[in-house]
Amino acid sequence: MPTVLIPLLIVADQISKLWALRSLDPIPDPFLPGLYLTLVRNTGVAFGLLKGNPLWLGLFSVAVGLALLVYLARARTDWLTSLAFSLITAGALGNAIDRLGRGWVVDFLDIGPGLWPVFNLADSFVVVGVILLLPVWLRSR
């Protein structure tokens, strides 16, 4: 069952953020073609929205993560849906740990300075989870 991935994904996210804090700085550093490593302390959510509300954002992220855990424990879903919600859960909880523990989220993956906001593994988990839900949602319509 994909839900067993949740703690592993959270650990991977947190390890990557600790590495970024110890190894990176705010100056973009080329890593791979089209990918830079840039340390950003994000006090808001995507695209810099809602800056300066780490407690509320952290509590909201925990609430979303816990609600999804309850849903995953009770619902009988197909493997793809379970995987998608597991990714979203891990992403929400990974960023909640940052918001509640640091007061900001560690972002460091950068697809090009100025092209897109800098993000982290937890953000990627949420985006991939939502993308995986699209065919499920389209089938249900």
C-alpha cells in the first residue's frame, strides 16, 4: 500500500532540507542543465503568498495532513488514488514540520533564476500527487 511511503517521503524531504541548509546559499548554483540549487527561506506558500503566517500555515498543513491520513485509513481507494493522496500528505506534513519548527520552509530546487519560484521535495510531492489525481477525477466525471 502506498501509504507506507509517507514517513519515508517525509524523512527524505527533511534530510534534503538539512543538506540544503548546511550546503547552499541564496546565490543560484548550477547543478544540472535547467536545475539550480538556491537556498530560500520561504515564510509564505507558493509564489510567496501569505508571507509571515508560519503558525497558521503550519497548523493548516498539519490539519490537511491529518485529514488525509484519516481518509487514507478509512477509504477504500485504488492504488493510484492512494499513492496520490500519500504524496500530498507527505508534502503537507513535510512543510508543516518546517513552518512549525523553523517559522519558514526551506526551499532549494530552482529551475532557473526568475523562471519559477524555488521549491523543495515536499512541494514536488504535492504537485505530483495532484497530477496523479487528475485522471481519477476525470474518470469520475
